Amino acid sequence: MKTVIEASEAVALGVKLSRVKVCPMYPITPSTHIPERISDYIFDGEMDAQMIHVESEHSAASALIGAILAGSRSFTATSSNGFELMYEILPILSGMRLPAVMAVANRTVAAPINIWNDHSDSMSARDQGWIQLYVESSQECVDTIIQCYKIAEDKKVLLPTMMCLDGFSLSHVYENVDLPGQKKVDAFLPSFKIEDKLDVKNPKTFGPIGFPDTFMELKKQQQDSMSNALEVIKKANKDYAKEFGKSYGDGLIELFEMDDAEYAILALGTICGTAKAKARELRSKGKKVGVIRLRSFRPFPVESLKKATKNLKGLAVLDRHISLGAKGPVFTEINSDISETNVFGYIAGLGGRDVTLEHIESVFKDLETGKQSKEWLL
Amino acid sequence: MKELKGLNYEEFFASGHRACAGCGEALAMRHIMKAAGPNTIVTQATGCMEVVSTPYPQSAWRVPWVHGAFENAAAIMSGIDASLKAQGKREGVNLIAIGGDGASFDIGFGALSGALERGHKFTYIATDNEAYMNTGVQRSGATFPFASTTTSPGGKKIHGKQEPKKPLPFIVAAHGIKYVASVTPANLLDLKKKVEKALATDHASFLHIYCVCPVGWHCKSDTAIELSKLAVQTRVFPLYEIEEGVLKFTQKVEKPKPVLEYLELQGRFKHLNEDEVQKIQDYVNARYDFLLSIEGKKAFDVLF
């Protein structure tokens, strides 16, 4: 069914279609419309689920632990400082191997307090054991939420998964969305089952203390599962395409005009729309340029990226976050893994600063001349 | 040996855990679980009991048990309650969230308050040994006045903790819940009765359990029961219930022993001078007088 909806509503509908049973939620701009829509569904009786009106994001993430271990598919959403308040619980959810799904309406973190978009909330949590998928459109929101459960709950993975959508520049944007039907979603995503759970008939202990003799093995298992997730994400994307006719590159990265490209921009989320528009314009002038959209930041798809960039003369990475004292995190990782390509790193769009067609043009120009004129797209 | 009728002889908090000799909190765990029985799910905050009972791959817990972090036992329990409800599996299961005084009075206070306000049906048990024992006896909001801890030492200039205990049970009662009670591990039948009453409450309920810590209190490891009894007899730890907003004593102390008898058994008070002992006596008297002033009255509004 085609309908014009806000991306936040697309997220909420993805949650409803996934038959989520428990939603511990705490409002923070710009993720607020997600719990608002889910509340509408629950309070109007359209969605059979429990909303927990937690008193903080810390408790939202904590309630996910209990909700999942007691046997329910669960969801929350957050942004920015709320995400930061959850921080302690993020590696606990991943360390306990709980397939939580969270939408992050990306917003920068204070100070100065600022409600607008960049990726500094989720990017800062790149080491906390969560799968991170970055989306670009409302359609991708509904499709990806459903895929997130498919990926997180896969026995080869069992890792929490966050779907990151740009605050305001996507979360509050209305677009045409083709909604999948409930029956087909049910077939794609079977009802929630968890083998190890809180059950009085079969008592188990969760969250024990792990001493140095076992800790590293458990961390390695998480890393191995992250590696497994690369294939599982690709498969979810492929299987979803088969059922619903929508796909996003190979699931890990999406390529635009890359077949014969000499120069390319790599970015995440909504910047890619602007980059694609400029690339299309430059193509009409005979320039061989393209765009790589990184959909999966965790796990980091080294092989897909190597393949996509092997014939490039130059690659520019646009980071919407800076690891202060170092570089943009995506640039740093690309640069270490794709060492054979000439890579420029740019810091762009912090705290909601627009990334314009002019910015993109100047980056393509840098690539063509082989000289980086600036690092910050101010 | 005197037979204690009605106590469950089955153990759900098994022996072999790694608690210190004479730990009052481990004793509390054991008897809470005896009273709660097998159809119980426990969430526990980070702290001594979590550490001593679950050194992976061992566990002392014979009921489903989960630990997440220091300040979120009540929040995890909120998730469990909602999850079981969502599946139609909530009936017949006891939910108990346990935190020490650090987890309950201080760092997890917000999560506890939120869970109480939302009306989850669960019992929160604050095991109070009056300091952060697991991290090495640091001052908490529940530390007894003038007690020496590693961060409020009985110094040359400042003699221990200078502030009163946070009145957590009353703050909890002010959330409008139906059952709040204080208990010690010295009176097992009283403990059993209160745990059962708490679990039978149709919304949230709260127990404040006095737990002797020989290591933190610098008392002998065979004094947990003696001190538990003395705490009641000196009015340091009054035993009461607040049911439907009305406070009643479950053990009234008509002729209290002087607090000095309680203080002198514990090294954490050895730095006190006579003046300070008197101040503690006054503090204890005033707290008890307050309880007497609300005894039998509807002191707390009931919202659930």
C-alpha cells in the first residue's frame, strides 16, 4: 500500500509490522515522533504491545534487557544526549547477546546544546557491540526495521541492532512509502523465539561476573558474530528484495554511478541524496563520478568497500562526526582498510549545518585535482 | 534447638557462594528466597550479592536471575513485568528486584522511583548495610550518622559521616504504594511474613532489610544476629509496616537499650566522643518519636 508518511511514522509502522511486544520509550528530540506514533497504535488498540513509559533512556535500555529475556520482541528509539545516557547499557545488551532493536534519530551531542543532525551520538558508540545500519529514506526506514529484527535474531548473530536515521533531515520528512503487507512480513519475520530466557521452570542465571579466564573468549565470540553479520545483513537485504521488491545495494553498501567511476564520494544517510544529485549533474557534463553510501558501519564491510573502490583514482569520505583529536571515524577506517586508493577525509554537516551542492562540487573538484583544499566543509 | 515452624526447608539461594563469613546480607538473601519460593524471577543490582553469587560459570541462584548494572534492577524488572504481561504469562510469578543501599538509596533511586510510579507489580528489596561495601566501604546516602567509612573516615578533624540517613522507605511510601516494611534477618518468621505480604500486594511493594557487614562495620563475624536484634532493641532500626498508608509497629520497643550498647560492638564508631554518642542517641530518639507521631494514622496517600 502506497502512502505519504513521515519517516518517523515509517519507523513506527516497521515496529508494528514486526509485531513488537514491548516498547520502553523515553522522548527526546528529534526521535519523539516514533514513540508518539507507537503510542497511538497501542492506545487505539491497533497494536498489541506494552508501552513502558520509563523515566530515562538509561531505564529504557535497561528495560529492554528484562523484556527480551522474559521472551518478547522489543524496541526503543532515542537521539543525542538520550543515547549518551543509555551508553552504559549498550555494551551490556550486546555482551548479553540480546537482539534488541533501536532507532536512533541522529542528533549531535551537547555542548553547546543543539537539536540538529550529525552522527556524533551513534558513531561515538561504534565500539559497543551493536550492529549499526544507516538509512537514507522513509521507505528504507520501514524496510530496515523489519530487516533489523531478522538480522539481530539470527542465531549466527544475536547482537543488538540500531537503525540510524538523520534527525529532522530524515526523521521529520514526508515521503511516499510503499508499505509491506502484514501477512508477507509475518512470513519473512517469524514470531519471536529466544532459547535462553527467564523461565521459572528452567531457572538460568544471566549477567554473571566474568573473570579474566573467560572474558576474552566471550568478546571474541561477539567479534565472530559481527563477522557473521556481514553475510546475514546481505542475505536479509536479498531475501527482502525477493519478497517485497526493495533492496539497498548489497545491504552493506549502496553504489550510485560507480560502474566506470574514477572519483567517488562516500557518505552515510541523507548527505548521499545531495551527493547523488551533484554526481548526476557532473555525469551529464562527462565527469566519471559516483557515490558510495555506507549502509552498514558496524560490521564494517571491508570486502564490499574494496571491491567498490578498486578502480577509483580518488575517494572522498564525508564524516558527519569527528573524533576530536583525531579524524572522522569513517575516514580513519576506510583509510586503514582501502590503502591502495587515494582517500581524502572531510568533516561535514556537524550540528545540523547544511551540506550543500556547492560543498559536494568542491569535494569532487579536490578529487579531480588530486589536492585536498580543506578538511572542514564550513 | 527451637523449631521454627512454617519455614521452607528448600533452598533457592544455595550454599557455596563466596560471601564473607558472618555476612548479614547473604543471610537475608537466603531467607527472602525461602519465603518467595521457586516461582520467582529475581533482578539484582551490581553489588556484593551479585558478585559473590554468580562467578561464571557458577551460580547460587535456583530461580531465574538477571543482573544488568548497578542502578537498573527496577528498570530491568519493569521490562520483565511488561514482557510477561504482553505474553499473558504474568500470573503466578513473583518478581523481586534487589539492590544494596548504594543501588537503592543513591544511584538507582531514579529507576526505582520510575518503576514505583508506573505501578509495576513487583517487590523491591533494599538490602541496607549502610555503605558501598562491594567497592571497599565508601559512604552512601544510607550510611549511619557519624559512622566511619573509607570516604567519610573518623578523621582528626571530621568524625565520620556528618549527615542523617536518607529516609528511603518513607520516600517510597510517598509514591502511594500499598505495602512498605522494615525487616531484619534476626526474626525469620517476621521476615517470611513480610516477604509474603509484599509479594501478595497487587502493585509495587518495598522491603527495607537491615544487613550487618562485619568487614565494613569492623564487628566480629558472629555478631550479625546479635547486632540485628540490638538495632531493634535500641530503636536504631525500628520494625514496622506501612500498609495502605498507615504505619504500625511490628515490634514496639517500650524500654529501649542505650545506643552505646549497639555502637560499641562496631569499629566504625570507635572514634566517637561522648558528645557524639549523645547526638546519635538524640537522632535515634527523634526518628522513633516521629514514627510514634504517625503510628496508626493515614500518613501516606495511597494511589494504587
